[in-house]
Amino acid sequence: YVMPAGRVGLDATASAGSFVQGVRVGVSVVTMLQSTDATGRRALTDLDSFLTRITAAICGWAPGDTVGVFELQSERPIPGARGTLSFITDFRITDQIRI
């Protein structure tokens, strides 16, 4: 799942009728993998590889005409259903509001 993870305003400037403010926008990717072995060892190996590929695909990329590129902010396990390994990976990108 991909979902918005908030927006934080940064420094702003205003002059000659224009307004510019930096904005840091967060996006979270939730990854869930079903574990079929008792210890989850095989799923952990698969999950690590999958999370690495997700990070490599997103970091350094920017949509359209944004100012910055996506950066990894954090990655951590989250509670999941029995037999499911779940992680949330947070990315952020810096952009600007121009009015």
C-alpha cells in the first residue's frame, strides 16, 4: 500500500507580491509478506530483498517538476496479522509552494 504521510512547512519568503515556501511531503509504503515457515526465516530473506528494491526504485526519483528528490526517512516493522510480516517505509521529498 502507498499512502500520504503528512506535509511539513519549511522556511518561507515573501517579496514583491510573491510567496515561496519549502514543503517536505511524506509518503509511506506498507509492505506485507505472508510467512509459510514456522520461524519466518524464508519470508525475512524475501522481505529484505523486496524492501531494498523498493528503496532503490524510489530514492533519487522525483515526479514532474518538484524541487527535490525522494529520500529514505525511516523503515520499521509494524504489527501484522499472524503469519504476516509487515513493514512501513517512509520517504520524503522537498518541494515548494509558489504563489
